[in-house]
Amino acid sequence: MGQSTSSARVLWMRVWGLAAVQGAISLTWVIYILYLDKLLIQYGFSAEFAAGLLIVENVLAAIMEPLMGTLSDRFQHWLGSRFPFIAVGLIAASACFVAVPVVLAFGSPSGIMRWLLPTAMVLWALAQTVFRSPAMSLLGRYAYATNLPRAASILTLMSSMISPLRTFATDLILQIGPLFAFSIGSISLLVAATALGMVGPDQGLAAAHAFQENRRSTLSASLLKLVLVFGTGIGTTMGFQFIMQALPNSLTDGALIGSKGLIGAISAALIVTALPAGELATRLGNRRGIVVGLVGLVAACGLLAIAQQQTIGVLALAIALGAAVSLVSNTSVPFALSMVSPQRAGLGTGIFFSGAAVGFTLFVKIKPAVTELPAMAALGGAAVYGLAAVCVMLSTRWSD
């Protein structure tokens, strides 16, 4: 196959190794969120405590993601490899994840011993931050800049296939019990570490870091670029949370299509459009692709706010939202990578995921106010997606 083909500009085996990591992250979060309230309440904590713990974990993640990304950049500079850093994080996360049901089995729901459970949960969340940004920054080594959305579509596909388990496999995951469920998640992290290690994670395309840097870049310009990446992370994450709050409540229980049907529609759209959206973003160019996706999401969220209780309209919008989210998902990490030098790829992805953690935290605080107001949730989604679009459009000075 000639070097001019698109496949020659993407190291697919290594991308699939990253996809294994993405899949393990998605699976462990599905399991964790389903069991979070159940286990903490079983140990005598309140539902409010569980929500607070999730906020604490995300606040810590907002700090840790860029820190771990920066440390991995230094490892790359000193050792010529990020993989030891990533592997340690994956192994630590695996150990902390399986420690949650172990503490549940051998701990005590009374006295100081009961605090071992939330401690194990926080340690797992922190361990996740050790490897996620460094691992995702490797994407910039595995594809030319112009081909990054095509490569990222594999990660989007993996996440889109696993995340719906939270809705459609809830009973099964809860029925198998925490020890078995958390063991599966723990093993998935170890398998991901093995898969990434086996494909040669340190190898990359010679010209993979083909982003055009602004040679006149100053400290203030560099900080501005990071602020724009951070804002994009906030907007895209909050927007998706608003969608998932608004969509299931947009039709009454007696409608032909229920809340699970709408979640199924957006999930199916995400899966079906993941790869085509990667191709589209590659043809449009990454920044143009993410702007098109974000503007589409603003429009779809606005229409969702006025299409309440209209079954066909809401269903059509669920499909459109899934397609637009695919486009944005395929271009978000490439956008973060395009805003930093190759030597700071870990920082770039870390800042994006830091913004995502802040976005999730803000949504958790806002959620009670929009729980019974799906139209307001849809408008909230339009507003924060608009924020993300503005951040990306302001970045056009550093076009790809």
C-alpha cells in the first residue's frame, strides 16, 4: 500500500491499542456510576454524600489531569517514552478499582473502617487521571495532523459501544454483584495496558506532529490557547450532560417511544456515525469539523427545546444529536493537540480533560434545577455548546 494512501498516514494497530484503553475507561465508569450510590448507602452514607464524592473526584481530576499530562511530557523528554507512566497508571487504577468490592467484603460499615470505601473510590478516580491524558496524547503520534479525526473515530466508536451499557445493561451489571462487576472492570484495565504495550506505543509516524505552530507565540498567546482548550472541554462535556438530561424527559411516559427508546436512538446514531463523522472531519479539516459539529448541536438543542412532546420531532433530533456529537468527539482531542507543541501533547490533552471535569462538576450543581425542565436543559446544552464553538472559532489564528 502506497504511502500516499490514508491508511499509510494512520498507524491503525496503535490506534486500536488506544481504543482498548478508551474502552476500559468507559467500562469502569459505567460500572462505577451504577454502583456508586448503592454501595455508599449500603455502608451508611447518604445519596447526597455520593453526589458530593463525585464532585470531589472531578475537582481533583481537574487539577490532576494537566499535572499528569505535563509529567508524562517530561517522561517523554527524559526517557523517550510515555508508556511506563501510562502502564503504572493503568495498573494502579486496576488495583484501586478491584479494591472497592474487597473493602466492601472485608471492611465494616461502622466506625472509622467505613471510610475505607470512599477512600478506595477516590484513589481509583485519581489513578484514572494518571494515565488518561498521557494515553490520549499518543494519538498525535499515530496519525498525521490532517488524519487525526479519522484515527479518533475509532476511540469514539469504542466509547459509543460501551457507554449505553449504563442504560441497557443496568440490571445485569447489578445482578452479577460488585465483586464480579468490579473484577471485570479491573481486568479490562490490565488487558488495555497489555494491548497498548504489545502494539509498540512509542513508535509513531515521522511526520505525525505536523501541526503548524505560531512561531511568534508568546507566553500570553500560549496561555490563551490553553484557556480556549479548557473552555472547549467545559462546553462539550456540559453540553452532552444537558442533552442526556433533556432527551429522556422530552416525551411523556405514555408516548410511543419512551426514554430508553430515545437513549437508544442517540446511542445508535453515535455508533453508526462514528466512522463516517471521522471521514467528514478529515475532509473538512479538524477545526472546521468541530465548528460544524458544535453549531449543529446548538441548533439541535434549540429545536429540542421547542419540540417537547412531539414524538417524531424528538426522535429525529435524537438521531441528529448523536451524529453531531460523533463529529465533535472525533475532533475534540485533535483540537487540543493542535493548540500545543508536540512536546506538550500531554499538557494539551490534560487541559482539555481538566475542562471536561469542571464541566461535569458544574452540571452536577445545576442538574437539580433542570431535572423536571427538559426544555431548559436543552437550552442549557445550546448555551454551553455555543461557548465551546466560540472557543474554537477564537483559535482560528492557529489554524490547522
